[in-house]
Amino acid sequence: MEIIYVLLGISLLAALSFLAGFIWSIKTGQFEDDYTPGVRMLFDDKENKETNN
């Protein structure tokens, strides 16, 4: 029966740490730009290649 209490405590600790990480990522702006990554492969990179040569 004691193992249930230990596992419950560990699972709550893990859940709270994931929640804290999620809240931190929202506050630092990790999820603000959801449009650009989907169309980044469609952009032409000719300017970057010409400046590197």
C-alpha cells in the first residue's frame, strides 16, 4: 500500500514539473509564431547562397 503513495507523489511531481515547463515556454514566447515554420521551406534561399559565395 505504501508504494501507491510513493508512486502518486512521483507522478504528481512529474506532472507539476511538466506544467511548470509548459507555462515557462508560453511566457517566453515559444509558441507565438505558428505560421512561419510551415511555409519556411517554400521561401527562396537564393539571397543567402549568393552572399556566401
